[in-house]
Amino acid sequence: MSRGEIRAVYLQGEHAVIALVEMLIENFNILEERVEKLESQRSKDSHNSSKPPSTDWFRKPKSLVEKTKRQQGGQPGHPGNSLRQVANPNHTKLHALHGRCNCGCNKKDGALIGHDKRQVFDIPPQNFEVTEHQVEIRRCQCGEIHTAEFPAGVDAPVQYGPRIRAILLYLSVYQLLPQKRISQAMVDLFGVAVSEGTINTVIQRAYNRLEATEEAIQAALMIAWVVHGDETGIYIGGKRLWQHTLGTKLLTYYFVHANRGKIALREDGTLQTFFGRLVHDGWVSYFDIDCLHALCNAHHLRELIFIGEQGKQRWATTMVKLLCHIKKTVDRAKSDGRDHLAQQTLSKYQRRYEAIIANGYRANPITEPKIPGRRGRKKQSPARNLLDRLTKYSSETLAFMHDFNVPFDNNLSERDLRMSKVKQKVSGCFRSLFGAQAFCRIRGYISTVRKHGHNVFDDLVKCFDPSVTENVLLTLERE
């Protein structure tokens, strides 16, 4: 406003001045709120929020794990993975002595004392084997012609074998290469020209073969004691859907749904009869599952760190120290072979937890009453929202200290979902819903066999081995 406009308002009297000042104050509060919100967004990164490390700028990532006195690298007693000489090499090349000794004698005429050995590990040059199957055709004495049967799995005049198909699946779903790069890699490494259509056919074949395997994983999850759950956005044909994961230390299951919340969980049905403990990040839809719950404390730590750093609130920093201290105590008890903490210790930690929450509420009082006539719940600060969650779900937050089977965080699910995000970064979005569903089923199988310590490639070969007709998971170790 110009000075003339301000003077005109002044001349209109007291009410006009009051109205102008109130309008300016309201605009000031709106702008101040926007600045605070933008500064809050700018100060968030992977160490104090759920943002991935790839979004961090000009900041070295910092781990929440406390530093130890151990040196970097392998620890004493670790077996290591260095090469060892083998007793029976595939090829042996003898290198004879040449030249003369200082005395003038020919070196090769000397007495043989022994051999010094060095072994080189390598793979043979690009090559592949072709096996031709021939069946007899005979004419009976009566004149009828009989033809023998080809082995199971030999269905076409020319086809790829189980190992080449497994390589294609390995590169696509496990190593996450785009199909065009897989075609190039097959030519460069093995001299085999494979089209993108062939790769899609292989993926569809594996998807069909693993149907019983996926059902077995779901059935095992229903009776597990602790299951981790999480979800992430996934793009299919440019449209955003949601990829959900449910898993344990030995099992991984994925599914795709248009909905993020309870509709997806209900229609999937895996948790319909689940009565164990579900570990998650506090997304409200998970609480619709009628079971025990546990919240991810890694999420809590990041939120607490943000409030402590940006809001300068000491209670948040104290809560971080308490949760980390309890985790350290639980880990020490597990290493000592105990399966629970003493009741006195539990009560002490519970009192300290509640005292910190009380200090948090005192530092974040409700200063503004709810405006009459305005619908909905009044917007609260992030600190107040976190305090309400830690209060309402205190037993779920501290479940890890009461039951040693319950983990401190939900990192297992986040690790299971991480490769799906890498897949999208490398290859872009999925072109079809079937492509995403096939990726989920095959990737769930791969993750499961990895958790059991199996060789992924060997288990992928089973998807194309006609002699494997039963559920390939029957041989896996049960939890």
C-alpha cells in the first residue's frame, strides 16, 4: 500500500484501521506458516525423515547405529571369501626352465626338485552346447507306424534349455536389467541372440510355474508369529499403483493393488486369518487387521531427531537415547542367551518412557482453541502428532522389549521393497499390470530362497526343469 492509501484508511476512522491491521496480521500469519512449512521440508533428509538417501543434497549420510571400537572390514573368526587352491584343477600347464645358470650349465638339465603352483580361476570363452533329441520311428509288420516320445520339456524343433531361460530370468528379475540390455549381454557373454519377446515368454512361464510356490508362502505367513508389512508406490503404464510386501526372516510375498490401505489388505486375504504380530510403520490401515501390532522405531527415531534438531526440544533427544538404550539392553540379553528382561527393568523403562512423554506434552501445549463451526480435527504440530502416537501405541512401540521375537524396526520390509524402486529407476515403469504381477511373484520367490541361503540361479533353473513338478518350496527350511 502506498502512503496515500494508508492515509485514506486512517481518515476513515478507527474501525477501518482495525480492519486493515487484522487483515495484515492474518496475511502475516499465513506467510509465516508457509515459510515454516517450507523450511521444515528443506531441512528434512534421510537421517531425520523417511526420505530416501538419494534425495539428500550436500550432506554425508549419517547412520543411527552407534559407533563401536571394532575396526572396519572382516572381524576375527570370519571365514572370508578369498580364493583357495583346488586339489584337482581342470587344466594343468607345465612351464619348463630355459636359459643357462651362472656356472654355464643348461637349467633344464638340472635335477627336478619339485614344482611351484599358481592357479588362475576363469570361465571358458563364450560357448553353448546343443543337444539333439532323436526319437525312433518304426514300421510294424502289420504296416502301422510308431514314433517314440520326446522327453518332457522338449516341445519344439528348436528351443532354449532350462539354464539359458534361468539366466534370462536372473538378469531380468534379480539383477534388474532392462530387456534390451539383457539381449545385448547374452550375445556378448554367450553368443546367444535372444529377442525381447523370448524374455517375456520366459517370464510368463516362470510366473505360471511359481503359482503353487506363492500360495505356499502365503500359507506360511498366515501361521507365522511375526510378520513385517509395508508398501510403496509403483508405476504401471504411467499410472500410480501400490506394491505391498509381507515377509519374515525366511519368507517374502509381494502383491500389486490400486489401493494403498485396508481395501488392498482385505482383498489380498493373506492376513485375513493372521493372529500373530504385524510389524509396520503405523499406517492406519494396518490397525484394521485383528492381530497384535508393533511399530517401527526407526521411523520414530528419524521423527524424534528432526524435532530435536529443528524444534530444539530436549524431550525428543532424550527419547532417542532411551529407545536406543533399551535396544542395546535387549541385544545384550539376547547375546547372553536370555529370552526376556527382568520385570524391574521393564518397569523402570516404562516409567522413563512415560516421563519423557509428559515432558513432551508440557513443551507442546495446545495454545489455540478449535474454531467454532470449522469442520474436522484441528491441525497439530508434528511434535504433538508424534506424542499422541507414542502415547496411544506405547505398548506397540515398546513391544520389542517385552517380546524378544519382535524386532526393533521394520527394516526387513524396507529392504524387501528396495529392489522394486531400483527396478523402476533402471527400467522405468512397468508397461502392464501383468508385468508388475509377474515381477512380484518371481521376486518374492527369489527373496525367499535368498533368505534360506540357497543359490538363486540353481533355484531359478527349477522353474524350467520338467522333472520338478511339486512345489519347489517343500525343501526349504520351515520357521
